Amino acid sequence: QVQLVESGGGLVQAGGSLRLSCAASGSIFSINVMGWYRQAPGKQRELVATFASGGTIYYADSVKGRFTISRDNTKNTMYLQMSSLKPEDTAVYYCTLVRSMVRYWGQGTQVTVSS
């Protein structure tokens, strides 16, 4: 069982920045697939950024150039640096990882961008 805890969400003005953190209960050293999703009110959950197999990183077109995903294996923590935030980035952000073919999710952290 893996526990994921997100933090760093909040209210920010358009153009501002936030850094989300996702702390895992165990080692993420061997985890290949882990990333961030978001879900806005009335919309489906969508992929924002992810580490994928083979060491690749994927970003949704809507966040390319503004968001950066990173990880610190020594701290078992993944990050999402968000810059130039827009009102349409408002959503609950979830971190997720896959271990032994099982996907785990955090509880989510709210990001609200005011115009």
C-alpha cells in the first residue's frame, strides 16, 4: 500500500506561481510512472504532467512551458512547479504513481487562480 499526500495548493492571482508537493510513504526510487492530474468542476480528470517509462516526461499542451515536474528520490517527493498561472488552471490537483501494476492516488489539493 502506498500513501500519497499532496500539499502546496492555494489561492493565487493570474500570472502567479505555486509549487505542489507529493510525499510518498515509501521509496519512489524505482517508480517509473508517476505524475500529476487535475480535475476542474464539471470536467473529467485530465493528465497534467508525468514521468513515463523510459525516463520520458510528458506535459499536456495546455501547461507546456509553464509547468515543470520534478522529483527528489532522496525525499520520496515529487513536485509540480506552476508558473504563469491562468484562471483555467483552477482545479483539484492529484498526484499518482504506479507500483507493481497498481495505480495509487493522493487526496488532492485545491488550486484556485483568480483573474
